[in-house]
Amino acid sequence: MMRHLYRHRSQVFRGMNMTPLIDVTFLLLTFFMLASHFASSEKVEMALPRPDHNQAVDRKFRDRVVINLIFAGSDRAPAMTFGLMPVASIEELSDRLGEIAPANPRIILRADRRLTYGEVRAVMELIAAHRLTKLQVVTELG
């Protein structure tokens, strides 16, 4: 009779062995815990600069040219200056950029916030067409 009970019990338990699945789960858990620890150890705690408390020093470049784009009205082209000299048209600006292109000075582009992006982009493309590679676009944080 005991033999019969033993067979009966083995036939009743027909399921999947969960031991390998639990082992794999614990291995994955261990892996991700260690990986996250190593990833967080690469980030060194430091005080990063914030734009509202900026301590950047305005560097004075000897070889620089400031181009100002000034809002002249919603239906008019922007007024431009090349350094301190006013520029009458985009063609004149192109001529002046062509003259300084061999020296490749730093170009600082200042544009009024009321100008459209297209008006500013046209000047940026002109600067790129003359292969002037040092461009700074000046913004003001509110």
C-alpha cells in the first residue's frame, strides 16, 4: 500500500521546476545592483556652474570681429554693423568677411531678440560660406 501512495504522490505533482528560474532571477538582480553601483561611482560630486550665478570671465580676443544685427522694424531688414562700422547690405557684409577670411578671426554675432531666426541664420550661413570657423553667438539670459 505504501508503494501505491508513493506513486500517487509523484503523479499528483506534475509541475515545472522553479529552482533554475529563481537562480537566474537572483543572478540578474545581483548583476544590475553591481552595474548601477559602478555607473554611479563614475559621477564625481561637484558644484556645477549655473547660468544665473555665472562666474565666467569675459575674455578679450585681439583677433575678433563683432557683428551686430539690430532690429529696424518688422517689415524692414535688420541694420548691421561690422565692428563699429555700419553695413548697408548683406553684400557689403560679405565683402568685409571676404577681406578678413584669410586671418580667420573670432566672429562674435550679436542679434536683437526681436529678429526672426531666418534673418540671423542668413548671416550665420554667410559666415560659414567664407569658412570662418570661430563663431560665437551672444545671448542674454533673462
